Amino acid sequence: MLIPRSKNATSDQRHDVQTLGQKFVSVDDKVYAYLLSNQPPEHPELQALRRQTSGLPNSHMQMTPEQGHLFALLVRLIEARRMLEIGTFTGVSALAVALALPVDGQIIACDVSEEWTSIGRKYWERAGVAAKIDLRIGPALETLDRLEDDGWLGGFDLSYIDADKEGYDDYYESSLRLVRPGGLIILDNMLRRGRVADPDENDSNTVATRELNAKIAQDERVDRVLLPIATGMTLARRR
């Protein structure tokens, strides 16, 4: 477990790290296999898409099975009907959410790659949810600006951000305008496999993530929590 070395950490925070940190489970292959064996079954087409994605060089970019189950649960908890996805890759996350949305639900999915997103299309079709997914290829900020211009302010129940880290702050601000009060903004990769806690890690992606974590921690526009799920996930509820 990483112990924060920040000069700004309070004595209470350091005490919490030393005591509460002991509650964390080290998730090795054996524990993770057990976790997966006790999850609900995935849809066959979602499993098939995940298997194909796992054979790609950047397969680590796909949503994990437990994240997919969490998203499905959150969709049902907040009775979501409209989702904004910023970063789609091969469409695993879009498929997981589309399966949980009601029949008239919709996802507007933003990505720059026709190559990667095309992989998911046949699985969306075979799962019977392709009509729920409106894929828009191009720079995400341009798509988000058009959505605002087209009257989508407050029109989404959920926004999922999993794209270029240097753009996260802009995506977050756009999502705050596009998601309704009471809706959720979910940001993935917010711990960057622990690099954000290491002051010696100063690549542009880690710095951007670290700065956004600090910003959201103080952002009174949202109720928020940063969780150690996969490579770190922030849930922010717009007030």
C-alpha cells in the first residue's frame, strides 16, 4: 500500500493511513478469481467482446467485469435513461451499460477511433442494444460543445469519463453542465496504478490526474468519493 508523502498531509490523515489502511485486501490472482466467481453472470455477448478485446495490445483499457456490474447497479439505482460516455475503446463499457438501461434508454458515446469502436458494433447488434448506442466519432470536446448547443444541458443522468487524462478536467466541467442535478459523473483511472501518490511521478497524465483529484476533493458542486476500484474511480453526484 502506498503511504502519501505529501508535506500537506495532516497528522490525522497519516494516522488513518497507518490504521485504516490495514483493512485493504491485497487482490492477487487467487482473490480476483474468487471475486469473479461470485459476481452475477455476464451477458454472453459482453463476455465475447471482452475476450476479443483481451487479445489486443492495449486490452488493459477495457472496463473490468466488476466495474461493469457496478455500472449496471448504479444505472438501476438512479433510474438512468440517458448516458454520456467519453472514451469508448471497443465498446465493453457501452455494452455493459446499454444492457442495464431501459428499452428507451440511450448512450451518446464519444471516441476518436473508428478502428477500435468498430470492434464492438457487431456485439452491440447481437445483444440487441445497438439502437441504444449513438456513437459519435471525433474529438470529444467538439461533440460535447455540440450537445450543449443542441439543448442537452442537464439532459443526461450519467456521464462516464475514460479518455485522455490531460482532457479530463475539460470533460468533467462539460459533464457538470450536461448531467442533471442528482446525476452521476464517473471518472476512471483516477489513481493511475498508484502513480498519483508518488511525488516523483510527474508525467503529464499523472500530473493532470493528481490536480483534478485535488480539485474534485474541494468541489462543492458535487458529492464525491474516490475509490480504489480497478485503477481508481471517482463518483461525483451533481448537487
